[in-house]
Amino acid sequence: MRIGLLTEGGYPYVSGEAGLWCDRLVRGLGQHEFDVYALTRSERQEARGWVPLPPQVSRVRTASLWDAEDDGVVYGRRARRRFAEHYGELAATLSTTVPGQVPGASGTVSQANSEAAPDHSALEADRFANALYGLAELARDEGGLPRALRSETAVRALERACRAPGAHRLAREARVPDLLTVAARLERALRPLSLDWYEDDGLGAVDLCHAASGGTAALPGLLARHFCEVPLLVTEYGVRLRAHYLTDPDSSPSIRALLAAFHGRLAAETYRRAALITPGNAHARRWQERCGADRAKLRTVHPGMDATPFAEAGESPECADPRTLVWVGRVEPAKDLVSLLHAFAEIRKEEPGARLRIVGGPADPEGAAYLAHCKGLAAQLFPDEADGPHAVGSNPVSFEETGGPELPSRADAYASGALVVLSSVVEGFPAGLVEAMFCGRATVSTDVGAVVEAIGGTGLVVPPRNPRALAEACVALLRDPERRARLGAAARARALELFTVEQNVAAFHGIYLDILSRTPARRVVLDETGEPVPFSAPAEGHVPGRWTESTARAAVRGGPGWATDAPVRATVRDPASEKTPAGTAGGPNPDASDMGPPAAVPLTAIDEPSAMASVPVTEGVR
């Protein structure tokens, strides 16, 4: 089959959130053909280029979300009126959304309004969807939306919606700078509406759209479904709506409320239209259900990771230093290294010979400043120590990065210690923890994100921001080598069973086939000579009813005209053959048992228009 892979800020570029996972998926499914449709987030990402692509990637189309190019499209009076109408409806759904209440979610209303709330929620969801697809159809008719989305008309529509009766308090408090910021953010998020990807030679030619994340990345899949009836599969290893709530804390409450309403509405619409949704863990699944996803559509597929680089460390756990704790990851405030350093101070009181290796570097200026703060705190808590008056002192806490002679790889970092620690306060799926499990290391982690789901019963879990609990768990394992070995072996077995590339690829291969088996054929498949391939379009694709979930068009896209006609019944009812006793006005016949079987019309009668009445079908009719 032909898969349209939709990404944002990831594959096929070198750096990105889901780049590595997508590359493994594409390479593992060599029997399928992939068209990659990528949205880029920065000029730096584009400058770094693509990863080497396998032969099954037949096409790559990209579009930018970071530049501010003018499409040069000038609307006429009718087009301006259409834009103002649809954008105004979109803004109205955002201004009336209650902050903190996820659109499409249940359990967020009072009992007094419990009966009316579902209908109102569905009405608002349809209102948002109609406005979104109305803008998409306008962009298709006129050639683009960017100039209109940045126009004064858009800002005034936002202002009217925020000042209208029924708008939420935070929306009413939005000032002109806030409205300008919201309009600019919406313009970036809605750029996929203006792309030329939704024709028969683009996403209309694929059998399935697979969005590697939610949010803006899934928007092209929604439009492909709207314009071309292509089924959509959405995979989320980190819920984009959750990430939006955790970022941009410096914005005003009005900006955050309006943008959260937009992302919530978009997530609810994506989950409603998707054929299937595959969260990467139970933590993401709970977020999706909270955002209105139907449980029947949810299938958890754990991330697939390459266990090969960690095989040597996993098969030789005895080489680790029994007194060394290791932390591996990206240095940033969410990792809470400050709590880890305070916990290590407590550990040193119980185990004076313990050492801590912090392996990793910052990803941005904020992370660099946090790393400098942690180094200063470590120097303050742990002065350099020496074995004697003439020996050189050393600090029990070291800050290192992989790639050097001592730690060439992440596997070497995990192998250097007997215990791996995770101290995060915010975490999605803990990939670093799974790498430690591949290495056969016992772990002590904070109970955040999908940590408990990942480690199961193969490690110790403590509350976040609790240095004393973290220290007690680490001391317990440092003093019990047999327990460490037992937990490490169990962790490696669990990781090899649940989190390998092979299980991930096999799961998505089955999901692809499942979706396509329940999707009516949309086009006639041609052979090398240009003739239709026999039986390439299943008959169920033309029969309206419970065989197909599509309610729009049952005919093959571009197929024969007769496929759109109403189905013809095998037999028809002949009024003359039904005997009704006089005076009963069509009531039951008391002598019906003596009348014999009802008359039946042979199949040749269906050719006569006059015979298209209703005749009961009788068993045995030929």
C-alpha cells in the first residue's frame, strides 16, 4: 500500500522529535511505499538537511512553518466575505471555550447542565469543524490564506469574538497586542490549509495518511480526509496539547487561553475524524481520552527502540562499579537535577564511597544556564576530596558528555554504574530509562509520565521533588547487590519484550492492514496497460449500509457511473398477490393459513419499471 507519512519538525530532517522513530518505521516496512509530507519549524532545521532515505520513500514534499512569505493572493469582495464569515466562526468557538476545560471532554460540567452540555459540546465541535474546512475550501478556491490570516480583518474578527456576549472573562480581557499575537500564532498553525497537497497527485493518491504526531502535523491528514476521503491514523508518543500547556509560560493569560482553546478544538476534531489513534503509552492515552478520543479507536503501541547498541552492556552487568550512580539525559529544569544533588548529599552520609555521574548536555540557553547552576550547587555541597595530604582532590559528582574517550556512547555511560537514576518532574515516555533497562541496570525513578508503565515492577519508584525518598531508595539498592542484579535482569527481559523496533513495526503493519480492510476503495486500480485490475475494488465499497463506515460517497473515485446508482433488489412485492378479506381494511387474514405461500416474482421482473413495487422475498425463489 501507499502511505502518506505526515511529520512536523521531524523526519526526514536530521533533528526532530519523531525523526528516529519514523526512520525505523519506514525501513522496517519495506513492503510498503511511503510519501513523506514534512512541515519544518526553523531555518536551522532545514539547513541541517535530511537523513539518508531508504528506497521505499518515493516522494518528499516539504512546507515551512517559520518563514513569513507573502502568497500574493488578493481576495475579491466575495472571497473577503467568505473569509470573514469562516474566521469569525473559528474565533467565536475559541473565545467561548472555558480555560482548563478541554473541548470534547466529559466530566467537566456541573450536574445541573449535564443533559444540555453534550449537545452544546457537539454543536461547538461542529461549528469549529465547519469553520476550519470552510477556510480550507476558500484557500483551495483562491490559492492561499496567509495574507488573509495576517490581515486586519482577522484581528478585527478576533476582537469581535472576544467582546461578544458569552465570551469568557480571559477572552474579554485580551488587548490589541494580545490579539495580534494570537492572530500570528493562528496563521502559523493554519498554514497547512494553503498547501497544494490535497489533489489526486498528492495526498489524494495515498491509501492511508499516518500523522506522526497530533496538532499541526495532523491537519494535512484532516484535509486529505475531507477532500479525498483518505483514512487517517494518528500516532502520539507525546500529546501536543499537553506540551502546549507546559510551554510559553511568559505569555499573558488571554493569549494562553485562546491558543489553548484552538489546540484543544483541533485535537478533538483530529480524534473524532481519525480511523485509529495509537498512543505510545497509558499516560498519553489518558490525555487523549480527556480530549474526547473514543476508546474504541485507541490502541496503545509502545515506542520501538534499537536494543543492539546496548546488548554488550546488558550481557555483562558485572563490569559496573557497584558504588556509582548514573544519570543520563538532556540537561534542563524539568529533569530536576537540583533534587538529585540534594538526594546524593543524603546518600553520601550513608554510603561515603558513592559517586554520581551526570552525563548529558543542554539543548538551549535555558539548559546551559541550568547546567551552570547545578555545577555551582555540586561544588558547594561536595568539596573536592583527597585520600591523603599529598593526593589530588576530586569531586564525587562529575558532569560529562558522551563522545569522549571515557564515555564514547550512551551504552558506556549506563554500563559505568550499577544504578541508574531518573529525577524528572515532567516526563513523557522515558526513553533513557528504557535504554538503562536494555543494559540490565536497576533503576530508581520518580513517578511521573509513563515511568511506571515502562518499568513495571523492575525498578523502584518515588514521588517527584522528594530528595529524601530518592536517597533512601538508592541506598537500599546500593546495599543489596543481589536485588540490584535481580531487578536489572527483569528490566532487560521486559524491555526486550515490549520496547523493541520489531514489535513496533509489526504492530503498525497490522494496523495498516486493519484500517485498509475497513475502508472502501476510492479509485480504480490500473495495470501496466492501463486497464482496470479485476477485483481490485471490493464490492462492499459500493454497497451502502453497515459494510462500510463511510457515509459520504460509496462509489469508486473516478470509477464507472453506474456505481453511484441505488442498489437493485433481488425480488419485489406484487400488490395483486396479497389477498385482503373484505371489510378488514388491510387487517390480518384469519384464513391466511389456507392461502398457501405468497406469490413471488421471478428475477426477470426487475427489468420492468412497473414491477418495482414491493414483493416479499420467498425462500427457494430462483
